Amino acid sequence: MSNSDVPDVDVPDFDVVVVGAGPAGSAAALELARAGRSVCLLERGPYPGSKNMYGGVIYGRVLDSLIPNWWEEAPIQRWVTRRSTMLMTGNQALTVDYRSNTWGEAPYNGATAFRPDFDAWLAAKAEAAGAVLICSTTATGLLRDGQRVVGVRTDRPDGDLTARVVICCDGVNSFLAKEAGLYPPSDPANYTLGVKETIALPREVIDERFAVRGNHGVDIEILGCTGKVPGGGFLYTNAESLAVGLVLSLPELAKCGRRPEEILAELKSHPAIAPLIEGGEVKEYSAHMIPEAGYKMMPELIGDGILVAGDAAAMCLAAGIWLEGVNFAIGSGAAAGQAAARAVQRRDTSTAGLGDYRRRLEANFVMTDHRKLKDAPHLVMSDLAQQQLPRIACGVMEQLFTVTNPEPKPGLRKIIRSQMKLNNLKLRDAISQGVKALRTYG
Amino acid sequence: MSTDAYPEISFESRMSSVEFRVSEQAHITVDGKKCADCSTRGCITACPANLFVPTADGGILFNYELCFECGTCYMVCNEEGAITWSYPEGGHGVVFHSS
Ligand SMILES: Cc1cc2nc3c(=O)[nH]c(=O)nc-3n(C[C@H](O)[C@H](O)[C@H](O)COP(=O)(O)OP(=O)(O)OC[C@H]3O[C@@H](n4cnc5c(N)ncnc54)[C@H](O)[C@@H]3O)c2cc1C
Ligand code: SF4
Ligand code: SF4
């Protein structure tokens, strides 16, 4: 407010209003506060993180530059030192299991954490840097001057907040970005629903069942556990609980005639999963949407006086073996904060003045990864990956390890061919999909 | 395939594990008249909180109180204007603790 020499009745309440104190919003507010801008961080929940659920692993490398030695203080559950990918059918499971003890030492790789803990911690960092955090307040719309966004309306009495820039970090439904006209009409095929149970178990039981010690933990991604609905499953270890959940394609879920908790119950009773969760008690059930299609569904990121970051901009990376949204939210939120701070300082918060946001995203992992993996969400949701791959992989293993004496052992090539045939996969299609996968992930 | 060793919990006890600070004001309303014409009824299977209950006369009974605020229902809804959706007033609605 000191950046105007003449007293000005048009001086806004804040340089910037950030809507949503998830990881994107808190990272944006932190950068703005550090740059000396006045910033309000608005959250509709009673505390940051209270509305937020996810699978369970945060990849912290993006925090290194924001909060040095963050691992000494971040409220985490366990450091992930084992990552497994499981392909399953009704009664089979093939698991690729990788363990790295390097991931259990500073600077670490990923950690399980509860979002109500983690989000509140990150928001407190922004607050400590000077951001004004206001909880229990829902932004209900945008304030405009012509086309220009000049603030937000809230559900508090006299709750209008004016600002030079509004940063929408309001998550997957982002009504603000939609209201600003930055999104085309939404297509449910771009979204998935996540459901999850947090299941309480004693620490020692988890250590034994998952073969980990101390604060080390496990991340299991599962394919082939969602029936006819394209999607996937996950199982993560917290300190004294497990997170078991599913991600389900919206239109197919709506059509399939089965409810999410029924599909989840089937996963929980699978012979590869049931012994891991046995005796545990459901501590919390939760649900949330994911902007699954990533790059291909991203909105316009910049408007006159407005920026969009995190899930609000579909920046969650859902590419099968990777489900990363928190790190992309922090990366994009920080970039939005830096770009807004610069624009405010230069007194040009128009679309052009805020253009630095896109340049920053292009220069770091956010857009680079998303562009590179733009076909991955579609590939992962394809029939081949969802139905044929798990069945063929498990079928091959079954045949390979079933001893058929006195019949001689069949050759591997023959087994693969017979399994492909059994699952109606033509060699031609397998090769073309394989090439596509190599191009996407390569 | 479900075994007796790990009995599934009822939907009620599943939902009783979640804290809801229920607002007096409904944040979602459903126009049952529109639902009568709907052929897909995706909300019934997709809503994770199971809040859309079909009635005998072909309508839908809806109660907003135990809602995750996920957005699935308006996304899959077939009939323009059947669902009016917004977030609950600040500080109300679902509150997660260990998710
Ligand atoms: C089932 C599931 C599993 C996942 N697994 C992982 C994982 O293992 N690892 C990972 O990195 N990511 C994962 N993700 C993705 C990750 O959760 C998101 O990408 C991430 O939370 C996005 O952060 P954000 O800050 O953009 O949005 P959010 O975390 O959604 O935060 C948005 C915030 O804005 C607030 N808000 C919304 N509207 C308003 C309003 N109008 N007024 C005021 N406040 C408002 C909300 O209350 C919320 O606090 C998963 C997601 C799901 C659903
Ligand atoms: S999908 Fe929409 S119109 Fe159809 S029954 Fe559900 S709420 Fe009603
Ligand atoms: S927002 Fe989600 S939980 Fe709430 S009624 Fe709609 S689908 Fe159900």
C-alpha cells in the first residue's frame, strides 16, 4: 500500500488475495510475503487441510528451495523406502518391489503425511512470513471492474476483499477459474473420484507386515483392482495407520452400477491385500476428485488480474506409476506467487504483466513434466493397461511358475503368446501400444 | 470373494468415522422433477457419501448433511439444472483429520 505516492481511494485491501490454503495457495502466499507484498490467504475450512484428502505421499524436493531442511520439521508419518507396483486379477497379484534405504535419509525422497497436518504446517510458514491467513471463509465469486478481476466476494458480512491480483488455488472444482472464463465447459471424462479409508493398526504390526523399521514406510500402487471401471488402487503406510483407496473414472463409475465403497471392499478382501490390513479399524473415510487428464485439460492460466495454480489449473500428474499433485501444486503456486509479486511491483497486473507466470512454469518441472507425459493419463486408463495387462502379466507368471511334470516346461514365448491370445490382444496392437508407451514415458 | 475374517463395515459406521460440521443452510439442492426425466442416474452409484436415494415415484431424495464436497454429483449429472451446487458456508461441512 506504500507503493502509491498519491493517496488513492482505489488502494485495494491487499496486493494479492490467494484463494485456498492447500499446498498451491500456501506456496504462493509464502513467496508473496517474502517478496514484501501484502497477501491474504483465504481458506473455507476451519483450518488449512481440513477439506483436503489425497492418497498419501508427498515428494519434497520442490520444498528444498522454499524451506531449507524442511524434513527436520515437516509433520510427516513415514519416509517411503519401498515402492511397489502391483498388477492384480481377482485372485492373482504380480508385484514389482523396489527398496532404497537412501530414501530413508536426508534429503529423502517421499513421505506419507496427513494433509490436515501438512497443509496447516505449510500455511503457518506463509503466515510466519507475513501472509494474513483467514479460515472459515468461502470465496463465493470474483469482483470485477469490466473484464479485470479486482478481488473476491466472500460469505462473511461485508466480506468483499479487493486486490491487484487474485490467485485461484481453490482446488479441482475451481469455481473461480470457471467464473473467470478460463475453462471450457467441464468434461467428466477428465476427472476421477478418489475414495480412501484410513485404517488404524499398531506401529509394530505395520513394521512386521510391511517389513520396514523405524520411520520407514511403503507405497503400493495397484492396477487391475477396479473391475470394469478404469482407475487404480493404492496402499500406503502411515505411522500407526494404513491408507487404502481407489481412483475411479467418473463417467464409468456413474455407469457401472457399483458403488465406490463396494469396489474398495473387493480390493480389501483380495488375497494380496487382506492379510496386510487384517484387524485394522476404519479411522476415517474420505473422498475427493482428481483432475486426471492433466496437460490436456489445463485452463488458461492467466487472465487480467488473475492467475490459476495447482489442481485448480489441473496440474496434478496422474500417470499410472506416478500420482503426484502436492509437489506440482507447490511448484506452480510458488511460480504464481513470484510472478504476481513482480507484476505488482512493476504496477502491471494485466494478462501481459502476469505473463511471467507461464515462463516460470515452462522453465521448471511443472510444464516440462506435464507436456512430456501428456498422453500418459489416457494410456493408463486404456483397456490394454486396465484389463489386458494385469491379466496377461499374472497369467504368464502363473504358467511360468506352475510345474507341469510329467509334461515338459513350455517356452516363455509360447506362454506369452497363449496369454495374449486368451486375452484377445493382437501382437500388432501390443507393439503399437508398447511403442506409444515408450514414446510417452521414454 | 469377501471372507468372514475381515467383515466389511456398514455404510453408517463408515460415515460415522467422518466429522461433519453441518450448516443449517443446504449447500446442494436437487430438483427432483428434473430427476424424473433422467435416464442415467449416475449420481446414485457415484456419490461416495450415498446421498442420492431413488424414490418409488421415480424421483430422488437428497440430503446435504453428510457430504464430502467432492463435486462428483454435478459432474456426472445428466440433466441441466437438476443439481444446484456450491460449497457450504465457511467453517462448515466436512472436516478431515487423518486423510
Ligand atoms: C485420492 C487422491 C490421491 C492422491 N494422491 C496423491 C499423492 O499420493 N501424492 C500427491 O502428491 N498428490 C496426490 N493427490 C493429488 C493432490 O492431492 C492434489 O494435487 C493437491 O492437493 C493439489 O493441491 P492444491 O493446493 O492445488 O489444491 P487443494 O489441496 O485441493 O487445496 C485447495 C484449497 O482451497 C480451498 N478452497 C476451495 N475453494 C475455496 C473457496 N471458494 N474459498 C476458500 N477456500 C477454498 C479448499 O478448502 C482447499 O484447502 C491425490 C489426490 C486424490 C484425490
Ligand atoms: S444424475 Fe442428475 S438428473 Fe439424474 S437422477 Fe441424478 S441428480 Fe437427478
Ligand atoms: S459433492 Fe460428492 S459427496 Fe457431496 S453429494 Fe455430491 S457426490 Fe455426494
